[in-house]
Amino acid sequence: MPKTPPIYGLDFLSSSDDGSKNPDQHRIVAIGLATAGGTELYDGEEHELLSLIDRRLGILPTGVVATWFGSLIGLPLLRSRAEALEVTLQLNMTGDRRRKNEGPRELGPPDHQSRPQLANWRGHNHLDLSRVHTDRSGRRLSSLRPGSNRGHQISIPDADELAGRNPEQNAQLIRQMTERRWHQCRKLVDRLPAAANPVGDQQSPRTINF
């Protein structure tokens, strides 16, 4: 069985979590990161949060950044906020032409509901963990419901459960779920084309193959 690379769970809290539908009001207020060494929570000024998480990912061993609905909502929102604040992120993104919009529209603002994105952040390929736990129609897979995964007993969160957690807890949950189902997750890790450019930079990403 292929060796599991370092997995970094990533989640964030934005001002839209209070119910705002206006994309202009989606300010990042906290970012959670989970590594093998534990969890980290970044809060404070928005531009500092984005710079700190970018630098932190830059010093970690090359692995996989795992998110929940990151390809449709999370990473596009982080990118748009970085652009608005003129913060440089080594975040490479490009539309995945093989996929249509797979998430419910209520999950995010309309301008973040276009084609799902392939991503590579500071050399770490991206995995949208929600893809592992849904079928092509966007429904949750019955075989992955809590208690149905023999030997692992993974608790699969729904959108309300994730929204009720803080980003540090979410990041840890995402990391644990990715590690436990790596044999399936590895097939859905983004392979970003080398032509994609990061926010505010023209360098090409490092990549890792599985």
C-alpha cells in the first residue's frame, strides 16, 4: 500500500458564518491548521492571517492540504480575500474542466460557485475531502455514514455539524478523516497543471505524486 504523505487539515471561519449573503462581507476571521504535531489556530487581522498561513505551509514538508468543500468555496474565497487585501499567496489554482459545480448553491456566494478548482498551495497538492464522501449527484454515500466503515468508525460530519465547530476542530477532523481513508482519498488529490499561477506570483508549483 502506498505510504501516506503528510496530511494538513485546513479550515477557516469567515464573517459569512453569521448568515451574510453578501460576498463583499466575507472577511476571514480565523484559520485552523492540523498537522501530525497538533492543531494551530490563527486569528487577528485578516491580512496577517493569510500571510501567516501561507508562510506556515511553506515550511512544512511537502504533503496534502485537505479541506471540506475547498475546491468550490474555501480556497476561492481565500484567494479573493488575498487579492482584495493585496496579500501574496503561493496558492496555485485553475478550473477543473472535468467537473461541474458539485456543491449546493447555498454553501457559498454565487461568484464562488463557478467551476471547482484544482489547487496546489506552497507545493502541497489539495484534496477536497467532501468529494470522497459524496457521489456524483452530490448525495452522501450511505456506505460512509457513521459506524458503517468497518474497523475505523469514522464520524462523517454534515454541513451543520462542521459549521458548529471552530476551525481548529474542523481542521483536525478533516485531517483524521483523510488519513483513515487515504486509500480512497489519494485518487482524488488535485494534480495541478504546471501552467497555473499563484496569487501575486508567477512561479510554478512543486508537486508530489502518489
